[in-house]
Amino acid sequence: MARTTPHDHPLTALTALTDQQPLYWRVAARLLGELRDGAVPPGERLPGERRLAERFGVSRETVRQALEVLRRDGLLATDRRGSHATLPRSPAQSPASSLTFPVGARAAEPRTGDRATVAWEAPPPEHAAALGLAPDRPTLVHRYASATADGIGRRTAVTSFSAVALAEVEELARYRYRADGTASAQLRRAYDWMRRAGLALHHRDTITRLADTPSVRVVRRVHDQYERPLEITDLLVDARQDALVYEFTLPAAG
């Protein structure tokens, strides 16, 4: 009878892993568990080989072999930007998945006419005070604009991120070095990224009708479970609505 090896079976078919199995196979199984838990949502890029090697305490070659196991079983896809999870999304996945950044964004996907950019610059004074930043200290500033096809219902939002958010959320920090204020930058998954970094999100949205105008101002402040500010957004939208304040908290992932 032919001797079987882990290579003879898909990783998803194995229910128990032992110390007799190759190290790369055990690393692949741990990665698969993280993918199933939603640590890396479908379509999101996995951390680089170096970071994975540090996380699992193995060599980069071992990580490379583990990724190949997942890729062979159709659990990863690789392109020029890296490896991406391809597991189906679970209906019970991230409760933040329906919460799109920034506040006031119209749809789950960008539309023609929507515009979003980031710049590395000093935020508005009100934002700097809310985030605990020194005056004129630069940070990541996101700008969003949208209007309906007939030009009515225009929405504009300015968001400033805190030093805490940039230090703890890798996906946001990467934008610092390409934040020239002109290139398109869709950060619609920003709240999911924060939760995956272990931050519980507390939102406070204040909605106020502006006097003598058809516009409404929405100010969103977000802090984490340690009361540290993460971001503040100032949105102007063409609408007619009474003032309203509401709050809710999203737990950290995992």
C-alpha cells in the first residue's frame, strides 16, 4: 500500500494535526483557522512573509511553503499586490461590515462621481483639538465628495485620523507615504481595519440642521475601549433634518 503524506489530501480535509506532520503544514493549518475566523476578510491582503514568520516563530521559507499549501487548495489567490484570502464570506462575519467609512458615504461601492483622497497635512483646528494633536502637527486627512447625477444632494466629508489610529492600524499607516492629496484613496474598510487591530469602536454622531440652509452637518467622533481618540469626521449633506445625537459601540474583532 502506498504511503500517504499531507500532500495527498487538501488541508481542509484534515481534522487533527500532529507534531509528526511538517512544520509548514501546521503553519498552514493555523493560517486557515485565522482565515475562517475572519481575521483576513475575503479579498484582503495577508501580511507579508516576514511578519507571518515573526508571528509564528518560523522561517520565511516555512511561511512560503505554508502559503503554497493554501494556494494549492484554492484558499489564497496571489497577484502583484500579494496574497489574498478567497474563502467565502460568512453571513455572521464582522458586524462592522455594514458600517461604511466615511459617515455619509452613499453605497457599499464607490460610484461614478464620488471622489476620495488623502493628504498628509495639518488637520482643521477643531479636529486637532479633538484628537489631542499639537497645532500644525500633520496627520492623515481624508476628503470625500459625492453628488447625485442631477447635482442635488451633494455630500462632502473631511476626516482626520489620530496618532493612535496610525500607529495601531497598519492599513491606515501605509497611506502616509502616498498621501499627496490628489490620488484616489478609498478607505471604506477603515472601521473593519480598526477592529482587526483589536480596537473596540465607540461612535458619537452629532447631526445638526444648519440655520437658513438646506444642509445638515454631521460630526462623528470615534474612540476606542481605552478612550483614545481614533478619528473625527465633519460631513455636510444637502438635507432637511432636526438635530439628533446617537451612540453605539462595536466590539474589537477576535
